[in-house]
Amino acid sequence: MRRSPGGAIVAALVTAATAVAVASGPNIASAAPAEPYTWKNVRIDGGGFIPGIVFNPGEKDLIYARTDIGGAYRWTQSTQSWTPLLDWVGQDDWGHNGVLSIAPDPVDTGRVYAAVGMYTNSWDPNNGAILRSTDKGNTWQRTALPFKVGGNMPGRGMGERLAVDPRNNRNVYFSAEGGNGLWRSTDYGATWAKVSNFPNVGNYVADPSDTNGYLSQNQGLSWVTFDPASTSVYVGVADKANPVYRSTDSGATWERIAGQPTGYLAHKGVVQGKYLFIATSDTGGPYDGTAGQVARLDTTTGVWTDISPTPVADRYYGYSGLTVDKQKPGTLMVATQTSWWPDAIFFRSTDYGATWTRIWDWNGYPSQTKRYTMDISANPWLDFNSNPQPPESTPKLGWMNESLEIDPFDSNRLLYGTGATLYGTTQLTNWDANTTFSIKPFAKGIEETAVQDLASPPTGAPLVSALFDVGGFYHADLDTVQASFHDSPALGSNTGLDFAELNPQFFVRVGNASAAPHIGVSNDGGKNWYQGQEPSGVTGGGTVAVGADANAVVWSPAGVGVHYSTTRGSTWTASTGIPAGAKVESDRVNPKTFYGYAAGRFYTSTDGGATFTASAAAMPTEGRVNLKAVPGAAGEVWVAGRTGLLRSTNSGQTFTAIGGGVSEGINVAFGKAAPGATAPAVYLVGTVDGVDGVFRSDNTGAYWVRINDDKHQYGNAGDALAGDPRVYGRVYLGTNGRGILYADRQGGPTSPTPSTSASSASPSPSVSVSPSVSVSPSVSVSPSTSTGCTATYKVTGQWGGGFQGEVTVKNTGTATTTGWKVGWTYTAGQTVTQSWGGTATQSGAAVTVVNAGYNGTLTSGASTTFGFLGGNTGTTNPVPSPISCSTTP
């Protein structure tokens, strides 16, 4: 199972709106302004479990896929790729990226429903919800449920638990887990009520003794399906003695179907013609299952028939992935739920299950005959860097094959999910002609990795990643799937990596392999690796930090305490003064300085990690805490946590809180400085001015711009974050289930160089509304009637219907100011819509701006700037005159 990085998942951020009162005219927002950014996935393609694929039977090529931690997707036929549908899910409701079920409406095909929620135990603090859309998932409405939903819980591959009644599409059913029973909506999913007379809420649990609640929940009801030719509704129940129920009167009454097979759980139920087919296994899966059967009910006679493809004595797997060919009655397929060795097996029947053929068969052990070929050229890492001995082969057909679906409009197209990707073929009927067909990945656009760490070095590949499940990659090209993931050693789920800032060819990587090794070392920037040594007792990767010159490494692994190495990982010595499990980080300039955080304390080592000393500085004591040191600045380290964002310039002895409206931090990173600036760009995942998001500051945190938006939030994101040292404005964001995102500024004005005063640097906004902005440097100097200061107004960019402006305020007096006020009157109907570096109000055509808290104090001759966005409806944008300036606000 995959969880949020760092163990137990913390409570989500609270979003609060902030507004500024305006005398009259437009509302001037005080929240951090937004800069347009383009967000894209670093291409890996897949990387996680696909528990459900659903074709809409009412519209050709309308296909949905669901994931356990990475949201839902819709197929785009023209590009042969998937479009993510739930990227709007944010930090406060991150669990809604776990999709337990998805149901398209076969009548009104614009409608689609999703049951969302990630965990039913304490790991997810929120209840689940039913999402509904009338535009194929482009936008959604949400109805909260009074219980939790487990999109990443055991049994998540069973289903589909949501279904739309094709005879009356106002009616939608949901088979819930956790003993919550059967639910129904009669108004297109807007409201829901429990079906009180449904007789069985299920009783199967994977492990009743599990104390954390993950394996001990009742897996409840498993699927709903309709007979489109009658009023019958069928429901699967996680109860081995009573796995299938039926209503013959559109859900008014319910009964256990007589004569049904028992001893197994029905993972799937599909109706075709007069038959109900079920595929069963002895567990809820998706990782396990060693026995099961396939059965058929003749709904006209009530007779059940065991149609299992394999005799019981030869069976070492359960069944799932059941599908029928709507174009060819009598044709059905079923998959082994788990057949880890030598591979999965798919079975196909063209006579309603009376006889079956296999996708591969033995031809004198260990030889096999195969009806298929595998083409993974689009995603070559799917060979898992392996070359197994026969009869195993690489790439495998798959594992955890809970979803196997024949296109209802095209008998040749089959899609199926695995634990690592989504495969398919468009030549399926070759099977019946005894000619081979090609299977290849159909995962473009699906990015489902859980990202643990990211590094963007100043040379070499732009990005190197550490990921759960598939380990991580050397991303030589962000838009190209890489040929292989980290290997030699692979380390299983990788948990951390770092490089030497002054010698970036040297990397260290750590991970959660089930046995040694747990560490790898690279001398070519993370492209190739060799196995490092490790202290006795290591059980997991933890975090790792590499000294700036590569001559010291500090490792905080699971199972033992913090250790340091002066031999590039070949020998290790226990560190002192720092507790086990601490997060560790290296100073990016001083090779001997390392930092650590644990349980509300900050630690510093100045001897290469041999000894650490606790700082007296106050630190966040709970929640997600991440620390980063600043490249090029010895002793500068930042800490992001629930209490905000902290900065130290003396190696952690003291910290100051970063202002600019920051109230909470999840992670912080540093990238290439803005043009003309000396300090690196700072990237923050956190809360600024009451808004959760991803932010950038070009002046050491005095001022922030939001660089994501409400459509690009990516759920539980930010525990991995890196700025690019070579591309100004680029940031890499790690998510728990939506892979790695990279973001670039859209074409617009470059952030201006900050002006300085005796007190502090003024904000350096980088705000663009249009990808193409024409700069018109119109300048007006304030008249001599100003008192103690002058104000210079200029337009820095214009576009249709809007513009960006900047005003420079200079103290022309002999005394230091305590504040200032600037004013002007527009003559062409312009309006100020947003401001920074000053608080703007507008009444009619008159605009007044007073200083912000940090830039009101100006010594004689000093200056500062404030900026704003404006709107105009005409064809002209004249510079207002006069511009008044006063030092008595």
C-alpha cells in the first residue's frame, strides 16, 4: 500500500479568504497576486495501480480510468492519451484523489459520477464524497457522505461500486464499504439515502487483528450491475456465504439469489443476455488471492453453473477482471487476480464460458506458447530492469489485474489495468483466428507515482527523482519517458536523495528495499549507480544529505540512528547529539555543516555530521516540516512548517519568521534568481494571505506571487519540491499520486530588480495576465506640490482590456519617512484591480495608495516601488497627471 510520505498523514490546511474594504469602485485584493504558469507532468507514464477502467456504453471512445491515489482520467482518442479530471483537489481534501469507483451515464453521456476518499481509517481525516459532472468530468459538484470512502483500501479493485440505472438514469447506486450498506440517489447524484431494506452490509475483513485499521475494516458491498432488458439489479457483497443479491423490481425489494456459489468473494458481476457472470476470489485483493471460481447464472431458470477456466486442483489464483464483448454475445474474458509467477493469465471464451482458451500455455516446461507480443517501446522501463530465467519473462502481462475491459463498440480493443500501468491491444480478435496480437502501454497522460524526493542539480540532467514503487529516474528530458528507472541497486521504494552542491556529479540515494542494500552512490550525476555499504540494523531509507564538496555524507535511515561517512558511503560512524529518525540536510556552501530536524528541535553539525548541537530556536512541533539550505549562501537554511516559514542566516542558531503573508509552510526550495536579482528565487508550498498554493518570491520572501491556481492543486503535494538552478521561474513539485509536475512562467514581463531602502527590499512582482504583453514605458513625474516625496508612474505592460503599472516613491526630504501616500485620478475609465507593495483604494476615478507595512520607512533619498494591475475598456490608457505624493499618510 502507498501512503503519504513520512508515515501518518497529517491534517489538511485550512483555507481562509482575505479581502480589503474599498470606499467605492473595484475591490482591491490583498491576497498574493497570481502569475500565469504552465504546469506539465514530467513524463513517466503510469507508475501505479489502475483498479478500474470504464467504457461508457452510450458513446464511442468515452472511457474513464480510476486510480487509488492519483484521481481519475478521461481518454482522448485524438491524442491517444488520458486527461486528468481531479487536479482541482487541494490540500484540505487531498483524500478525494482516491477514487473507489467511477460510473458514466449511458443515457446522458455527459454525466459521470465518482466515489472519492482515500482511507477509511485515521490516515484520512475527511469523510468521502460522491462527485457528479454533467460535462464528462471537466467540472464537478460534490455531495458529502456521512462516512469515509477507501480508494486506497483493501478491496479497491472490486467493482464497480457505482452504477447508473440505464432504464431511469436519475437513479444512481453506490455499494459502500465499512458496513455502510447500499445507497441510492434519485436525482442524478445530488442527494443520497441509504437503501434501508437491503439485507446485508458485508462482513469480510482481510485481517481482524490489524490495529491501525487498514486491514481490519469490513469491505462491505463490492459492485452494482443492471440487467438493461429488465428491472433487475444485482449487488455483490463481501460475504463468502452470501456473495450476490438481486432485486427484480427496480430496487423496491431484495433477495439473496438461491443456489449461488459460496466460499469466495464476488469481485465482478456482469450481465449479458440472460446470464449473470461473476468472477470470485478468496480475498478482496488486490495484492493477494489464491483460489476462486467463475460462475454463470441463467436468470430465466435460476440455475448456476461453475464455468471456471481451470480445474480446482490446478488453481493457485483467484479471478477478477471479468468482461464481455457487447458486439459478440457469448464472448467473455476473465483474468487471474494475482498470478505473480510466472505471469498473469487471461482466459477467453466464445461460448458463454463452456470452453476457454488461455493467452499463453505451456509447451514443455519451461517453454510457453503465446498468443501475444509485448511492445513497451513507448515505456521501456516496464521491463523493470530485469532479465528473469524462463518461464518468467519481461515485460510481464501484469499483476493485480482487477480491471479488464473490452470496448463495447470495438471487439478489437481491450484495455486492462495492472499494478504499474495500463495496457491494451487493438487486435484482440486475432485471438480467435489463432494469430498473434500486440499488447502495448496505453498510459500516456496517466502519472500516478508517489514522489518522495527531487533534486535539480546545476549540471547534468535537469531532474533526478526518488519515488515509491518504481524507484525513481534520471530525467534527461522532462517530456520524454526514460528508458529505465534507478538500478544497481534499485532499492525498492526510494525515500531520499541528495547531491554535492559544489560537486554535483556525486549523488547518494536511499530506499526501502526489504533487505540490504538500502543505499546507492553515483559519480555521474545520478545516471548510473553502485551499491554503498550501510550500518548494521538499517531497515529503510529515511533521509540523506551530502556535504557540499562530497567528502561527507549524513544518513538518517530507518532502524538505526543518524550516521555519517567520510568515505563516500563505504564506512559509517554513528553521529551524536541528534535523535534517530531526524530529517537531515546539508549546507550548500560549507562542506562541514549539516542540519537536522526532529520533534520540534533544530540541530546543527559543524564537523561533517560527527556531532550535532540542538538550537534554542523555536520550531514547529507537529505536522509536516521540511528544511532546505540555500545554494550559494553559507549558513542560510529555511524551515517550512505549520507555524509558517523560518529563515536562519547563522546555521540555525537563530531564526526569523518570513512575512509577506505566509502563515503556514509545507516545503520550501530555491532556484535561479530573477534577472537582475542576486538572491535565488524562493518557492513555497504553503499558505499565503489565507490561500493554499504554490508561491514564488524573488526577494527573499518579502513578497510572493501565486504560481498555481485552483484548477492545479494536485491533492497531497509538496513533500518533494525543487527549484531549477538553470531556468528562472521553473519549479518541480512532487505529489502523492499525481507524479512529478514541472511549472514554467508563461511568456510575460520579467520580474523587475527590487529597489532598496534603508529598511528592506521592496517587492519585485512578476505578474502577467496575457502570454503576450507589449511593454509601453509611459512615465509621469509627480508635480512639485508633493510634500516630502515624489512619485513616478509608468505602465510596464499592456494587453487587450488590461495593463500592469508600477510607481516609484522617493523620499526627497531630509528626514526619514514613517509612511507615504500616493494619489491620482484616471481620465479614461481605468480601474485598479490588484496591488502589491501598497494598499490601494479607488473611489470613482480617484485612486489612493498607502504604503505597505514594510516599505513606509524611507531614509532621505531612498526609494521603493509598488505595483498594480489595471483594467480599461477603451482604446487608450493615458498616464494620469498630476501624481500626488505625501509623507503624511
